[in-house]
Amino acid sequence: MATTAQAIASESDDALMARVAARDSDALRLLADRNADIPWRIAYRMLADATEAEDVAQETLLRLWQFAGRWQAGGPGVAAWLTRVATNACVDRIRRRRFVGEDAIPEPADESPLADEAIEADEIRNAVATCIEALPDRQRAAIVLTYYEERQNKMAADILAMQIKAFESLLFRARTSLRDCVEGKGVTA
């Protein structure tokens, strides 16, 4: 026989969202426990800043609380909703940076690896991260959603509110730009 905690933990997203809409903070806490890593991962990869990623994750969960009354049962689920909201929040932050004049995000501290292979791997990783940061907003989102969040093209297109063909074209342009940028840095994988 399942305990009360197990029964609550096994509740569907739709049931929990109905409870959140009724202002049940325990239901929100359970949804956050299940899904909080999703907006943080997206934000960290798009913004390259752990503090901003935490802010985006909190902002995303706050929106889940605020807009719970608008939840439509039977949809793709809370994870998909959080992915879309976090992606849009990151794109908004990137755009605001441009208006404020913040040109670059500081590079993370270089950790001295012990082997040549580790150094080469770091060079490739840093070149790719720098090149991803240089991509236009929507291309960056397409790369993050497809390769880091492992979303299928259809789901990523839905998150970005695009038709699948337009998304695939965007992703192709993003890959081409990313490859050209990495090659321009003299790094080969």
C-alpha cells in the first residue's frame, strides 16, 4: 500500500497544477523538486553565468505559481512549459544586455589540467562556449535546446513558437555559424 507521500509524489502534472492554482504551496514545492533543474540548465548554458541561471530558474518557477490558473490540462506537461519560459527569459536577458552595453560575459577561471588531452578538450569546450555566446539569440536557443537539452526538433520548434521547417532552417544556420566560428579560432575536434 502506498504511503501518503508516495501518493502525492506520483500525482500527475495536471493534478499538481490544479492544486497550485488553488494556492497549494506543497504542490508547487513538489513540482519544483521534480523540475527545477530544467530552467537552471537552460539558463546556465545560454547565459554562461550560474548566478543568472539561478535567477532565471527562480523567475520561471515564480511564473508557474503566478500563471497556474491559466494551466490547460492535457498539454505537454510542466517540463515543456518550464523549458519554454526559461528559454524566453534567457533570450530577453541577452537582448537587455545589448541595450545596457554589456558586451561580454567574463570567461570562467582556467583550471590547469594535468594532460595535453585535457588542455585540448578545454580549448575546444571554451571555443564552442564562446562561439555559442556569439550566435544570434534564436540560433543560440536552437543549439542549446537541441544539443544540450536534447529536445527533438518538433519540441524545440514549439518552444520557440516556430514551424518545424523554419526551426530546422534556423538550426542549420546555427550549426554552420558555430562550425565557422570554431574553425576560425583554429580549434579542430
